[in-house]
Amino acid sequence: MKIALASPPYPKNIADGLFHLETLTKEAAAQQAVIICFPETYLPGYPMPGFEPEKSSPENMEAALQKVCEIAAQNNIAIIVPMDWYTPEGVLNLAYVISAGGEILGYQTKNQLDPSEDDIWIPGTKRQLFEVNGLKFGITICHEGFRYPESVRWAAREGAHVVFHPHFGGNDTEGTKLTEWGNMQNPYYEKAMMMRALENTIYFASVNNATRYPESATSIIAPDGTLVAHQPYGQPGVLVVDIDLQKATGYLAKRFKPQLYI
């Protein structure tokens, strides 16, 4: 089964984000991927120093989601689209899952916010497992997947073959240009990706924007913790990878004994 991980440039505005989403989705569909995942809050864009996303609103987010549903149906591919979403309680950082037929299958919220995000979003409170073409998967968003391994273990214990990890780390103004995946001098993020896969015996699919100074690469890690493939640092594009669902047993996750920690 083929899955696709998108590394788009940071969106200039929502329309630009939808343009790149459609372009990369078409590329993934042409390579027979069953699903494609985009980075954290890709619509309208993650608010970081040096990046100024277009202001979101209930109306433009609803219109953007409808457009993504159309793109999924036109290309016969499922899409994970992370975005802002407005509720009466506040704005959520979440990822919608759209079927290949353009149907909304549900969404996963970011439940463990980074401390710097407390004034931007409200935390979600629930986790959900999804299924597309026999592929069972969970979603953990950025900070959650790096610092709260319980978010990944939950999905693995529920039967996930893969956990998708939309995140955003990097900028276009300053930093170190990474050259070797997993190098000891790199930020710890790629090591955390390895652990999330290895400690649960599932695939871990981590998705980042393409920036001049990324802090991690868009990557797919096998259930034994080894790197399957990664997108070259700073290079926009789509990474399409074959995964073997039989290897994603969740063996170590299912041996976890939560009663020992009560």
C-alpha cells in the first residue's frame, strides 16, 4: 500500500495553500497513493516568527475544507488536511480526514498544546482512529508526537498500522541547514520519530513544511525504528512510500500493561 507525505512551501495565503495542496495531491494520486497528509495547520499556515499566515475565519476555513473535499473526490485519494477550526469555545488546531470520495470521515484535534500555543488555540479532548482502504491510522499533531508518546501508543493499541504526524518546525530566515538525516547534531525531532515507531511496532509518518532551515525532514519510519525514506531538506514535493501493513503489528504497544501505572 502506498501512502504520501506532502512537503509544501509555506502558504502565502489560503488560496496559495489550496493550490499547492491540489498540485501535490495530483502527484500522489498519479503514483497510486491511497492517502496524502499535509503539515500542521497547513490552512491557513502555522503562526511562526517570520511567517504571517492569512487570518482565518469560520467562513474561509469552511470554504477551504469544501475545496479539499472536491480535490479528494476529483483525484480519488484520501486527504489529511490540518487546519484552524472555529467552535463556540474557541479555535482548534486539528486535522480533518477526507475520503477518496470527498466525504468527511472525522477529525483529530491537537490535545496537548505547546505552552507557546495556549493563547492561539484551545486544546481538544478526544482521540479517534480512522480507516481508509483497510489502512487503520491515528493522527498526532506536532508537540504531541514529539513529547507525549501516549498519543501514539493509544492509536497503536487501538489497531493503527501507522500514525500520521503533521508538524511544523523551521523557518526561512535563520538556522542551521541540515544535511544528514538523524545526525547527532540535528535537533532531536528525527530521533523522536524513530522512537514512536519502534516503541509501538507501527509505522510513523511525520510531515513538515519545506523551509530554508527545517528542523526535521518529512519522514516515514518502519515498525523496527529504521528510516524508510525522507524528503530532502528544504525541497518542496511529495514523498510516496510503499508500506507493508503486515509488519505493523503493534506488538510492543499491545504488551503495555496500564494497570501497573495506576
